[in-house]
Amino acid sequence: MVITVTILGSGGTIPTLTRNLPATAIQCDGKLFLFDCGEGTQTQIVRAKLSIGKLEGIFISHLHGDHVMGLPGLLMTLSQVPREKPLILCGPKGLREFIECNRRFLGFQHSFDLDVIETTGGTVFDDDELGIDCSPADHSCFTLAYGLRENERPGRFLTEEAKRLGVQPGPLFGQLQAGESVMLDDGREVHSDDVLGPPRRGRKIVYATDTRPCDEVALLAHHADVLVHDGMFDDDLRDQAKLKKHSTVVQAARLAKRAQVKRLILTHVSNRYLDDRPLLLQARSVFPNTKMARDLMEIDVPMYK
């Protein structure tokens, strides 16, 4: 499975010519998941060449305007294109009322089912390949952080071991790789466990914006491959970050180090920073594998071998 993270909007509160308002997309082969939907997200989806027809769900962190004002327009667009499969719409309490009010005043209908989930945490999506979990963050209103996780994958197929056991290449190989047992001509049974290596761990991407560093996010992000985290202020503005319930880039880097993540992407950058290189240097002094988010930045998340 190919997993790609696309930053659609890397700014916060006020859009600029280089930073749109918050939105991050994660592509998992033929599935698309959207996290937050700030104003201008639709245009960014087009620029990123993403297909809204593949959209499985939209996951809203909280109901501040810079994170949700793109949502009514996107739902209106979805109501104008052929779609039969349901759309998951997840977020904190109040999301359903926000959608219903916009639908009523803007006068749009949708032919597909809209599965609205209001939650305070837990698993909000799960299928054979992927799950999405959420937990409370620490902001000025109730806010959720989300973690997309790939389920554990079977181990690699040990071709030479299968041959040694007398399994001939062909359909039997496929059955064993699929986790089935096979019966050989001599009456012996070979189990998939006999010819598969140890299970391979799945990947994990965590999205946590508009938050102070907190235990809940650190736990959700534990061993994440990619952590997209609030980095609104440089570390000289620690007091302002505390007052406004955001993180400095150094605080985000410390959390990434504590959670033992692989990569940190700092997002929700204040419009005051025309040059974010000093912020990046501050963060890298604590957690070297850090990048500043850029609009339309793509992050490929390689599989574990």
C-alpha cells in the first residue's frame, strides 16, 4: 500500500499568499482521508491533483473557523458530482449542528449518506487495512488529534523454505501468502506460518494541530512514522503560545522526541513569520528530523520490509 501525506494548508488563523488555512490529506492507495478543511481547501485539492471521488472521510479537529470554513463548500461540491458511497464526517460535539445549519441556509442536498460522528476520543474508522483513532488535545476549546494507523501486515513469503517443504511454485504459493494452509500430493499439510517471516508492523501518521504539548498527543503519536504537529510560534514566544493554547516549535520538537516519532512536520505556522528558517533551526536543535510544512508538500511513508 502506498501512503502519502499531502499538506494542503500549512498556516493558521489568517491565510497568506504562501500558506493556506489548515488541511492535510492522506492517500492510502485508492482511499483519501482529509484532516481539517480550512477555507480554500477545495482549490488546494485541485492543485494537489487529488480526487474527491476517493474521499472516505473528513476528520475535523475542532470548530474554530480556520479549520472548518472550507467544509460547507466542499460538501456542496460533493453534492454536485456522482457519488453513492457514504462519507464519514467526524469531529467534536457541535459538528452535526454546524453542518445542518449550513445545509439549511445554503440550500444544498446530497444524494449520498453522510455519517456524522461526534466523539470525545477512540476509534472512529476501521477496515481490513486501516484504522483512525483520536484523542483529546489541549486547546482553548475541545480539540481532537487524529492518528491513522495501518494494520499489521503478514511477514514476507519465504520462497526457498516453501520449496524445501515441497511446495511447487504456482497457486499454492498464493494460498500460503494469503494465510491459508495447503495439502501436498504426499498428504502433508503446510501452514502459512511455516513459510512466512515475522509480521511486519504497520505505519502510523498523527495529525495534531492547535494544541499545547500534552500526554494524550504523545501517547497517540508514540512511534509514529510522521507527526504533523502545531508549531505556531518560535520559542521566544512561549508565553504567548501558552496563553493562546498553541505550541512553540521547540515544544513540538520535545514532544516528538519523547514520543520517539520518526519525522516531525511543523504546521499551523503564524502569518508573522515571512522567513521560517529560524523556527526550523530551533526545532532541529532538539529533534533533527524536522521539516516546516509547506503548502502542497508531499511526504511518502515507506513500508516496513
